[in-house]
Amino acid sequence: MESLCVASIAETLREAHQRLDRVSDTPRLDAELLMADALGVSRSHLLLHHRDKRVPEGFATRLERRLEAEPVAYILGRCEFYGIDLAVTREVLIPRGDSECVVEAALGVCPAKGRVLDLGTGSGALLLAMLSQRAGLSGTGIDASAGALEVARGNGEALGLAARARFLRRDWTHSGWAADLGRFDCVIANPPYVETAAQLDRAVKDYEPAAALFAGEDGLDAYRKLIPQLPGLMTSGAKAVFEIGSSQAEAVGRLAADAGLSFEIRNDLANRSRALVLS
């Protein structure tokens, strides 16, 4: 890998593209993002102004990590979600574009002013995206992971939203976890919903937190626990928006009906069922 440091950036990007092809669906993009990060510049600035320069020493280490299937977001320590830049570590799931469907749905049904509860906040992505769009909203994000909450709090501060977002360590499997929280005008969640035996890509299986992924044999354990508790968390007329797996709409809908809730299905950009709006 030492030869990377004497080659030009353009040459090295071509080589890295070829090597990353076995672990990534976007090898060229990955190589460019890692190179830009090593240089401390944006990807566009890299492509416009640095192609003929020598490769910075930090690129080789970043490339080796990606060749071991580590997600680019963890290597960079950040990702973009719904127009905001978020820090991410291995304590939290990497926010996906599919989850923006939850934000869109929630913004469409929540009031302009009010309180939002984010169940299993992780990096704070859902809650902070909503607050960034609505100055009249404040919110609480809960998570059982102290490490995740540290990331979420840091993101709230970095985005200038700390005054409207609080993050609390709570475990929804324990009785009384919400006793002092009050009621909310909107509840959002991207809970664990992967089946225990599901076959996942190495980048997910080896690097992302299992507690935020897996939810029992059928992937429904978190919904079974949370949905019956919703009426006690919501104000009159409030809505809840839950992310679901693409094949789970019917099963989660039945759980909602059993709890006396109605629901609507919202699709993601690939036209797959991705969120349920509950009321």
C-alpha cells in the first residue's frame, strides 16, 4: 500500500475502484469519499482540484478498512440524512435514505408546534431531522444505549438544536420507563425489526449494533412491546409513525388494530411499504 503515497490521486482512485468492486456496490464513490476525507476537502473539490496531486498518507488506512467491509459512514464518522450532517459511530445504526420516509410522513401529520417522542433514537436522526424542519417542535429521544445517547446529544449540539432536543436513557422493555415523560403530539420510531435468522450483508452484520437490528424470530418483538403502549404516550389526536420492514405492513397493522389503533401505509422511494402512520 506504500505505493499509494507516491502515485497520483487519479491513478490511485482507479486502482481503489477496482479493489473495492468486490465489497461495494458503489466502489468509485467510496474511493472518492475516502480520498476526500483523507485530504480534508469535499468530494467535488477533490475532483476539481486534486486529481494530479500525490495521495495523502491517510488514504491507505481508510481504504483497508473499507476493504474489510466497514461501512464508509463509520470510516468517515459522519453521514447525511434529510439535509442534516450527523456524526455516527458503531454505537448507532447508520441512517438510511429509506428512513427519510418516516420523517416525511411525520412532518405531514404532526402539528406545527408540539412535542415529539423518538423511540430508539440512535444517532438522533429522525428527531433532529424533524426539529430542523419545524422551529415550533421540541422533542425527546430515548434509547437504552448510553453510547448511542452520547452520539445523539453531540449531534443535537452540533446542529444547534440542543435547546429543543433532550435525550434520555430509557428501556421500553422495563415497566415505568415512560412514567415521567408526559404525552406527545407525535411519536416516531425506527425500532429493531430484523428477524434473528436473517442473512445480512457483512457490512451490517459485522459492524452495526445488533441490539438496534434484531427483534426476535419474526422481527416483530419491538412492535409487540411498543404499540400497546402508544395510547398512554399520545395526546388526543396525535399520530405515531413507525418504520417497518418491507414485508411487515400486514403483521404490524394487526398489532395496531389489536391495540385499538387505525393505520395507513406509506411507501418509500422504491415503492415498498416503509412506514405506518398510527392514530
